[in-house]
Amino acid sequence: MNTATLEQPITLHRAAPKPVANSEERWPLAEVEALFELPFLELMHRAQTVHRENFPAGDVQLSTLLSIKTGGCPEDCGYCPQSVHYDTGTPATKMLGVDVVVAAAKAAQEAGATRFCMGAAWRSPKDRDVDNVAELVKAVKALGMETCATLGMLEDGHATQLRDAGLDYYNHNLDTSPDFYGDIIDTRVYQDRLDTLDRVRGAGVKVCSGGIVGMGETRAQRAGLVAQLANLEPSYPESVPVNNLVRVEGTPLADAPPLDPLEFVRVIAVARITMPTTRVRLSAGRQQMGEAVQAMCFLAGANSIFYGDKLLVTGNPDVEADRQLLAKLGLPTSGMLAT
């Protein structure tokens, strides 16, 4: 891996696709780029103003993520320890059974999580896989939790089947901007991701879609990711996870230079301004941030976190640490408000 600077993209070996144009842009790319260039305190003020207008209770939504089928993925995403292309020590496993998943969901619910997300390392699930996941969704939904799944690309009918089983959200991240996407993955194209989001919307399932920063992209490319999300049709996602790259030994991005923490906070703030009613979720990378940076992210408009000691196969702050941080900041959770 080369020693690229913060604003120099890391090129793995792939050609970048052409940017995907939206029919009507609510947030032209130039305007999103201008937000990123604001003085930091001005940007934070704008983001906090938008956040207070749309989330006056100031609550933080807690989600828990469980890997229901780990490893063996045929995709070559340069950040992913579950890809078969890289030797990261992550074994491929079979899909978890209903009893195991329900037990994990109950534990998450008892710890305060209100949404339970199930992730499987597939390029695209087969019909039988969707049948099995639908049974898991039904079982988790019966607990009274919101349900979410991330299973890769969906074919026609899959989103409808999952919706009928009780799926509330489907996660499918755009990962990065269109012009940097080809530097990170070449086993699928950007349009594949957009097509899956269209199928999810068409089935009436809520969209959870965000990306990863710190992969060697430029600030302009971070703006490109936010612009794509903000301009999705017919509306931006209801949930936007923002991940800070977790560098895993064995992946092509293991030696990527760390992103400046204040730059990460900028991404949160711009996401809040451009997508005012979405749940902006602090996702992967929180373990490396420390409390001060996380606090700035909440100030910038983040109002959801993944809750639990693991995100699929990478680490996450433990539940008690999160409880202590939220208590220090005086931030209520959605579960607290519901009761």
C-alpha cells in the first residue's frame, strides 16, 4: 500500500465508473462541497441548528448488528475482512438458526436496543436464502423490535418477501462516491447498488444506506458520497450509517492513512444538513475515536449508534462504555423515550 496523503486517493488497481446522475438534484455537488469547506465551527452550528429543528428530543437510537452468515463473500471490496480474496483469518460459517438469532435479539433488546440488524456475507442471496432470512425477520419482529437486514444485492421479489415477513429497513451502503468506487471494488458496479435500493423502495421498505470514509478518498469524493445519498429518489435514506474505515490486516486497505478526526465530524455534519430528518448513525470505527470525537459527532447531528461489542466481525465499544458516554452527555435513547 502506498503512503498517500489525506487528499490523495489510494488506487488499488481498478478503473473508476462514471458518476451516476440524478434527474433532479436537491443538493448539487457544488453546494455539498461548499458545506465541507465552511469553517469548522460554522459548519457545526448549522448542523446543530438543523438537528434541533428536526429532533427536538435529542434522542439517540440504538441498533444492534448480528452477523447471521459470516465470511466467504465473493466480492472484492478492499476494506472487507469477509472477502474470499483476502487472507484475514475470518472463517466462512453457515447461517445461524432461528433460536440463536432470537436469543441474540432478546439480549440486545434487554440492553436497550430498539432495532436489530442481521447481516450476511453474500453477493446476492438465493431464493432459499431469502426464505430463511424471512423466518428470522418474523421471529425478531415478534419480539417488538424494528428489523433490518443487509444481505447484498436483491433480485426482483426479494424485498417484497422480506417486507411481508416484517422487515422495516434494508441496509445497502453506497460505500463511496461514484468516481472513487472503482478504486475500492470491481466485482460489481455502482449502478448495482442503486438498483437494489430502487427495489427496496419499490417494496415499501425503509432504506438504510451510507458509506465508509478514510479509504484514501479526497474531501471532494466524500462530498460526492453525501450528494449521492442526499439526492436519492424519491427521497434520501431514513437511516444513514457513516463508517470510519477499520483497517484490517490482510485487506488492501490495511495500511490506509487514518482520516483526520475533525474531517470525520465534518462528514456527519454535512450529512445532517443535507438529510435533515434521517437517523445519522455512528457506525464502524467508534472504538478508535475516543469519547471527545464521538461527542463532537453527536453535536454535529449523529443520533444513532450500533450498540454491542461487535459489528459483524470487527470490534465496537462495549455496552457499558456506551451507556456511560451517553449518560455523561445527557443523551436519552429512543427506548427511554418510548417508555
